[in-house]
Amino acid sequence: KVSKLEVLSLLKLIMQIEKCDNGQIYIDGKNTRNFTKKQVPKLRQKMGMVFQNPRLLTNRTVFDNVALPLVITGHQRHDINKRVRAALDKVGLSKKEAHRPIELSYGEQQRVGIARAVVNKPKILLADEPTGNLDPQISHDIMTLFSAFNAVGTTVMIASHDLALIARLRHRIITLKEGSLMQSIEN
């Protein structure tokens, strides 16, 4: 069994929140160990992150929450409007863009978090226990979304203890123990 700390550490290493003590991580053929502080933000722009807790801004609308990464990176307003609406449509929340997170179910909040993670069209989508607090049907729907993103070329890495749910995706499953690779299965 993999500890929550190990999973979080792996995701933090990929996002360059933490640096490797040993070993190497390659993204787009580049060793991240050699990245300077200046290169890290550019790397992160290629990634989306979905957390177990969606971490939404409660004083902002769904639209504003999803738009945040685009605003931070300086996109034009018309591009932001187009991309946010497309992301919300993809997760089935196009009619909820004016709502505040508190007005949504937990599953809807999680889908807002997913829309925010994919609005910048990342090459890599990382998810930390994205279905941990959801019922089985919503969990299945979210995994279906991740499969759809993967089908159009996004690399999706899901950290989860729900192996039965992950196994249904029919993708590679990696098992870690104490920081070491224990098993790699191609489904």
C-alpha cells in the first residue's frame, strides 16, 4: 500500500514544488533536475492539477474559478471567455458558470476543479485522489472525463488508492512502496 505522503511527494516532484534528492524526472525529454527557478513556471503552464479537495475560491463564480490560470498567464479576455466556456461544457457545467462554489454539490465542485486544470490545455494532467470523497457514479463520470482528455493527447497521471476504479480505465497502473516502483501493469 502506498502512503498518501509518497503520492503527494511524487506529484510535487513532477510539478517542481519539491526537488529530487536522487533519481531523475524527465518531462518533454528534459531533465527537470537541471531546471532553474525561472524555467519552473513555464513547465507548470504545461500542467494541470486536480486535488482531492477542489480548493475553489468561494467568493468568486464558477467562471472566475476556471478562468484564474488564464488570467494569471495574461490571456486576452475573448480567449478566456472561449476557453472557460469550452472547459465548463466539457465537464457538463456550462449552465452553472454564474454560480458560486457553495451553491454546487461536491461532485460539481470537483468538476469545476477539473475544468480549471484543463482550461489551459495542459500536456500533463495530474490528479491527487480526485474521486476520494465522491459516490461511485460521479467517480466513474470523472474517470471517464480523464479518459477523454487522455484520448486527445493529454498525459493523465492519477494518484489513487481505489485500484478497482483505476483498473477499469484500462491504462498502465504503477504501484509504489516506500518510494520505489513495486509493479507496473499495462491494462
